[in-house]
Amino acid sequence: MDLSNGGEHGNIGPTSGDARLITELNGGELPMKEEVSIPRKKNHLENGVAVADISNGGENGNLGPTSRDPRVIAQLNDGQEPMKDVLSNPRKIHPLENGDSGEELSRENERKGEKIANGKLNEEEEEVSNGFAHENPSDSVENSNFEDHGDIGISSEFSDIEIEKREEAHGRESDNESPASGKDDEEIRKGSPENDVAVENIDVVGSKINGNVSVTIPHSQLPKPEAPPGVTIVSSPRDSPTMNRSKSLPENIPAVDMPAIGKFFREKSNSLSAAITKRLSSLKENTQNDDNQKSNVTEFNLSGLKVIVKLKTSEFKGRISFFSRSNCRDCTAVRSFLREKNLRYVEINIDVFPMREKELKSRTGSSAVPQIFFNEKLFGGLVALNSMSNSGMLEQRMKELLGTKCPDDAPAPPVYGFDDPEEEKIDEMVQFARVLRQRLPIQDRLMKMKIVKNCFSGAEMVEVMIQYMDCGRKKAVEIGQRLARKHFLHHVFGENEFEDGNHFYRFLEHEPFIPRCFNFRGSTNDSEPKAAALVSERLAKIMSAILECYASDDRRRLDYVGISNSEEFRRYVNLVQDLHRVNILALSADEKLAFFLNLYNAMVIHAVIRIGHPGGVIDRRSFYSDFLYVVGGHPYSLTAILNGILRNNRRAPYSLVKPFGAGDKRLELAFLKVNPLIHFGLCNGTRSSPTVRFFTPQGVESELRNAAREFFQRDGIEVDLAKRTVYLTRIIKWFNVDFGQEKDIPKWVINYLDATKAGLLTHLLGDGGAINIVYKNYDWSVNS
């Protein structure tokens, strides 16, 4: 910007390029916040001080502050000192395009700028500056009007500011009214009104001395002048409208609005991001629509969690119910059909809820299952379901019967958390046991160098019975023996049932193993003991119902969490309390075999739920030995059932001690002959163990053979004909005593293989060559 002192050569005043310097000095902000007023274009003396007319004066042109005057720059820059780089940089000075010599003015202004920058002023300039510094600026400033001769503006590369000159009402002064060059004035006149921007008024007080103008700065404590009416203030270049570049600047200097460019790129980047996001969303929606059309399963991947939602094919207001039994093939087929169709249903298993069997008979006239109900209407069994499905009329029939809300007279869902009312018979010996518990001196005693806790002698019991029954001693002994046979009390060392004298006994609830029994809940079951066969059958039915609901189709995986929260498992826990004083000796051989096989598998499921599956060798030993049930008055662990009962009291693998010692009452229940097929009917809760199943007394032998055949056909054996090697399960190695000699094992296994494996093994056995037997590794991880 050229604010040079024109003198004889041209206009002196703020040109259209002044805003560039103001912008640079003001940190890029336009315009200044102080209000500025421009004095009238008259040179006159007020109080002896010459007031310079910076709008239009001098003989040859306008008089105004030069670009090198630091006081003017300070006034324009809010009172701050001028920046040295601006003052010392000649490239920021542009010549006037008014027909005068721009070069001469630039050189003169450059010399003055150096003086100002170096702090050197000539004496005349310094004197004038000091003189104006002591004057009151308010007395030297008058309101000024702008002439109509043209707009003299201040512009820059970033924003163009033009100051409109209004013609005074009384005309111009003869010496100071010389207008700017006609060319510039004409160009300014042609500017559009929308490009005229009012700028803050500038208070300038000075005098013309030898062609120079000195300007004083108003005192900081004085009030600031307000802008004239109709003048608007532009706070920043961003808020100012776009204006054309002033013609006073060279045409080769481009005008670039940097904030506008930044805004342009931000808008374009936002538009591009929005377009990309929209495109990705549309692609994702199209992909999801394609997946939904291909399958009725939608997958959502959420931070490593895979959620699978099965979409319902149809919605019905009614309810599908069907009555079933455990281990029923037709009921399994109906259940599978409803699951495949994604139909919600209510299953009423009359083996789990025996009281609902009466309702089934009243509705259908028989206890045959399955029986399907659509709301309160009887649909039929598996035959009706298959016929309607094959004919394609099932959907229409379901819409007709299930279109309305389920009425109250439809089969109600099972009630969970409540037991069916049963007639409990109180044992006739319970009254004697209650009297003895209250009157006997039960205490700890020292016998055979051992401390026996919570015991009493036979003589003390006889005395109490004589006083209570008012009977003889013989009668009292007989009552004691009956109590012992029903497992209300036992001899502390298991020597006899009951005898009078110095023999010590204790009640079942005081036995040291009772706290470790998981079917004991505070007290013994004093009800009349149920038949062992009935308890065994009920146990198998409930556990089979659990497998049908919470096991995989091949029964190799169990949902232990679902089992633990189920109504079937709650009823099972209540049922095993009936085992406290059950008489197992009354069972036949097949009933006893099915009873202990089922009890072992049920105890494993219970143990995994209650104490968790073991991880290491030491934990496995504790898992199989310390989880106990009290059955028939005696404790039974998993090891006791497998090795003590089913294997005729044989040592467990890697053990030197037999499960039952000499004189143990449980030896009476041990099988005299070991059936090796039992190892394929027992599931110990691991992945390499046989499939979990429950047996019936009527078909336990055939069911064991099927279990062995299924195990070997699955992965129990592998035959490598090239290496002449047979890979067998490690179960055979652990219990090799039960299977015979190792060379005879392939001959025994061949009876339970399918045709392919049996043919390969027969070929190896027929050529007379040696056969290598290798035992596979065992997977101890839980089968969940």
C-alpha cells in the first residue's frame, strides 16, 4: 500500500491499496474495532493547529498519511507499534496509478520508512510531531462529509474496502478540491453498490509541513467516537461479502481469498465423506437383503460376539401343545418337526409331570402319546401331522385353529417350581426314631483307640425303649433291629445290625460321610422308603427328558447351564432324596445293573453342575471319589459304583486300594461277574467318553451292546492296513483286566464294528501276521 506524501506529484491520501497494509498490521483481521472518523476536507487552523484534510487536499491531489508514518500505522493498528517487517519491506509498497511518478514516491517513502524504522526523524518532523502530541484531539476533529466525485477505497488481496466520498453541500475549497485523476475516479464510479463496504472511521489529527502530514494518537482514556449513522462495521474477512479487486493494484497480482478456499475444501470434503458413507450404507443394506433372501438366519458380529437370530416364518396368536413321554420315538419326531419349522410349542412330559396324565386321558380318552393340540382343539398324533404336512394343508389348518388367542380351556403350560402333590406315607418306625433322638445320651466316645462321635450304646437304647414302650428287653431289641434294617441307625464299625450290650450305634444323619453327600439336605427322609425299582425308573425318565431338551442330537454335548436351571433337574434333585433308605437288595440283577448305570451317569451331570469338571489328575481323583450320594444308608461315589459295584470291587486304574474293605455292607451289592460292556454305557463327562444315555431294566443288555457298537463305529477304533496297526481307545488299556489279554482284544472288538472296519480287521487277523495295538490319547475336556 502506498500512503506516500505526494506533494507536487500527485494525490496524497489513502488509496484503494491501503487495506493490505492495515490487514498485515492488524494480524490479517479487517477492519479495526475502534471507530474512526475522517475530518472534513478543509485545511484550517483550530486553536492554532493545522488540521490536515486526508480525503482530498493539496494543490495536485489528496493529502493523507503516508505509509511510513508510524503514528498513523499505530492509529490504524489499535495503538500498537508498527511491525518492522512491514516497514522495512519495500515489496509491500505499491505505486499510485494516478498518472504521477510512482517510482519517485516509492523511493521517497522508502527513505522515510527507514528513518522511522531506525527511530530517526529530522528536526522539523520531530517538532511538528511533538506539537501535535500536546494538542487535544477532540478539539481538532470535525465531522466530515464525503464528496460525490468518486469512491476512494482501501483494498487488499484478501478483502476490498472502499470509502465512499460524499459531495459537501457548500462545494469545494479552491485549493483543496482537486480531484483524483479522471481515469481512477471513473473506474471507482463504475463499481457496483454491493461492493461498497463502510469502514471504521479514523481519527487523524495533523498538519501539512513541507508536504508531510503528522498524526497524533488520541489518549487511551478518552471516549471512542461512534460510527456515523448508516455505516456498518465488518468484523472479519470471513463475514465480508466477496468484492472485486481494486483497479489501483496491478492486474497481474491475483486476488485469493484464503478463508474462502479453506471453506471450499471443507465443504467438498464433507460432501465426499457423506457420499462415501451413503454408498457404503447402501452396499451393506443390499448385502443384508441378499443374505436374508438366501437364508432365514441373520448374523451380527459384535466385538467378537456372534449373535444368530432365527427369523420366524409365521406368527400365530394361539399356542401349540403336545403331550409326550421320555424315550418315545414318535414324540422325538414331533419335537424335531416343530423345531425345524421354527414353531413355538409347549411340551408336557407326563413322565416328568405325572399328574398331567389324568388330563391327557380326559381330553383324548387314552394315555397314548404324542397328542398335539392347537389351542384347545385336538389335532392328533404323528400320523396326522405327517399327512397334513405332505398334503400341504398344514399351514392352512394352523391358520384356522391358531388364528385366535389361546382360550383358558386349552392345555395349560407346566407349572415350574412346584411339586405334584403325592401321598406321603410316614414310616411306622419314625415315631420310635424320634423318641430315641430326644432321649438317648448321644455323645463322643473312645473305642478301639478311636474317637467315635455322636454315638450311643445298645444297652442305653434298650433301656429307653423299655421305658417308652413299657415292654420287655427282647421286644426292645427287635425294634432296634428293625430300625437298623431300615437304615435309621447303624453300628459304628458295621459289625452287626443291632445287639443289646456294650455295642455302639449312631443315627444315619450323624454319619461322618453325610456332609459330603449331595443328595442330603439337612435331615434324612423319614417317609416310608419307596421301592428301589420305582425310584430307578423315575430317575431314568427324568434324566432322559433332560437329554431330550438340553443335549445335542448325537448326545455328545450337554448344556449344563440349561440343565441346572431346568424344572426337570429340580425334580431330579428332589427325587434322589428318596435314595436315603431305599432297599437295593430287593432289585433283580438287570434292575440293579440299570439302576447303578443310570445313577452313575446322573451323578456325573450333577457333579459337573455343582463342583465343576476337574482339570488335572489330582482334581480328577477327588472328583470321582469325593462326590457322594447316600443310597440305602451307605455312601456311594463314582469310583465306588464303577469299581466297587459294577466291577466286583476291583482296583481303579493306577490305584493300589480296593473301593470296599472287608466287612463292608456294600459288598453284598457287587456283581460277581464283570460285564466289559459297562465301560461303553458310562459317561464320565469328557469328550472321549461314550455317549451319555439311560437304560431300562427290561433291555439293559441289548442297550449296552448298542452303546458299544455306537462307540466303536464313531471313533473308538481305527485300522491302518498298511502299517498293520489297530488304534484303540485308552479305556481298554485302563481296564484291560475286564477285556482279557491284549492279543484277544481285536477278536472281541470285531463283534461291534461296522462292515468296513470289520473287514479290515478280519484281513489283519486272517493273514497270521503280527498286529500292533496303539492306544489313542484321551480328551479330558468337558463335553459341554
